[in-house]
Amino acid sequence: MVRRDPQVRTPDVPKPEEISLQMVLDALVDPVRRSIVIQLSESSTDLSCGAIDVPVAPSTSTHHFKVLREAGIISQYYVGTSRMNTLRRLEIDNRFPGLLEAYIRAGRTE
């Protein structure tokens, strides 16, 4: 796990070499998580959890964000009380070239 500055509230994420293809595929199979990844990929800025449109209760969306973070697909950090999300596109692309782009492109056509 990547440890962050203790002064900045940032949940731990796996190091790129700790991310397995199975972890990523398991996380991406869910339609709610697919929607989160696509929205993050289309945004020019990081998005708070509340700014991402998901058709589930807040407690359930928290679970989906956690799955994506623990799989290494997103990272999160706090700005005040808002948890911001960013897609770890570069790390995923370096580890599994073309996977994320193909997934996002396929998800847009569904």
C-alpha cells in the first residue's frame, strides 16, 4: 500500500506493482462502478463522491468507491469534508496497457 502524508487525509491505495489484473477486473464488472469510472474519465477535474451520479444509496456508493480504491483504479483525498476521486489512469495504463481505454470505450456504447 502507498502511505500518504499523515497531515493530509488520504486513504491508502495499492502500489502499481501490487495491482493485479484479477483485482481490476473484479472491480470493473459492476455497472455502478463502470459508471463511476466513465464519469471520472470524462471529467477534466477530480470529482467529489457527491458529484458522481450513481443510482444507489450513499452507503452503497461508499462501498463501490472503496472497491475501486482497493483495486487501485481510483485514489481519493479530502478537501474539507468532501472526498475527492481521481482515476489512476497512468498507473493502470502502465500496468495493463489499453485495458482501461477499451473498458471505457465499451462502457460508453452500452
